[in-house]
Amino acid sequence: GAVVSQHPSRVICKSGTSVKIECRSLDFQATTMFWYRQFPKQSLMLMATSNEGSKATYEQGVEKDKFLINHASLTLSTLTVTSAHPEDSSFYICSARDWSGGAQETQYFGPGTRLLVL
Amino acid sequence: RKEVEQDPGPFNVPEGATVAFNCTYSNSASQSFFWYRQDCRKEPKLLMSVYSSGNEDGRFTAQLNRASQYISLLIRDSKLSDSATYLCVVEPSGNTPLVFGKGTRLSVIA
């Protein structure tokens, strides 16, 4: 079945550094990928929709200059957390849709990236 | 009102018990509905889609009531391996992001 990978799986960094997270669809093309964030005991909250070849669409309250998204190819989207602070520590998950089957599309999630900012 | 609301849980049940989760959604135009399962510190995984006619997959039965904007999941003969957080998920329309409920945690006890 379709697989979405994320790298790295976990990151520990100092406050003020930038962290890049990659999301790849391994065996299908994804014109749209989604980035979510999940704090402990909370629901997944959509941060932004990443569109291949165009600008990402950010949800209200998500700073586009802080969370940079690049969707340069049909299989890769990156999320860069710039100048990370401890409050950015969270579980970041990407997802992608496989439309190739023609039937009701399935949304596949990456394994997530756990970010800890010290 | 939150877009997707679920029973707060946690549910602690013995092995073999039947447990039901409920969920309501606010957007009456929503098109697709799902139950996802999320294990601790893992990504969500699709458990089953939910259809108006109701659908069953082994020990799991999902129901959708569009008039009441209500979704349910029934788990029969609970197993220890069913312990997880169950997320009610709604898709407002085609190719839109999924909207997640906060999830209900289930612990099945031996």
C-alpha cells in the first residue's frame, strides 16, 4: 500500500535554531500534502495545506513566516520551523492523498516527527 | 461549538466487553466520515470509513446518522490490542483537510 515517510523521526534542538522536516510519498504522487501538529493529549490540528508548485495555505493562527513550507515536487514537502522555541515542541505529522486509485481516496499519514526545543 | 466532538473518555473495560464511542460534527455539509486509531506516540491509522447505511468490519461496527450529525463506533469482544485512542474524523468536502476530534482513549484490561 501507499506509504508516507517523514524525516527525521525525532529532533532535539536548542532554542533559536531552525529545523527542517521532510515528508515524502514513497509510491504515489501527491499534489497536496497536509501538515498537522499534535500537542500531548490534544487532537491533531491542521497547520497548513501544502500545494505542489504553489504557495501553502495556512490555517488561522499559524505564522507562515515561522513555519515555512515548500512543496517542490509531487513526492516531497518540507516544513521548516524557523527560530524554534520551547513552545514549538510538539508532534508534527504530515499526510498525503493518493488519488490514483479512482475510488474514494485514502489519506496516508507519515510516522510523525517529535520535536523538542530546549 | 467544536467541529468534531467526542466522548471524553478514558474508557477502561475488561477483555470481552462491548464498548461504544460517540461523535458529533457541526458541519452538516460534511461528506466523508472515518474512524482512525492512534497508538501512543504514533501516527493515526485508518480503522474504517463510515457510511450512512452502516458498515461492519469484524468486531467493529460504524454508524452514521446525517440528520443528527452523529457517528458511532461499536467494538465487540474487546481485545487487549484494542487499547488505543480512537479518533472521529470528518472531511468537510472533497480534497479538503480532515478534521479530527480530540479522541477517546480506550484501555482494555485483562
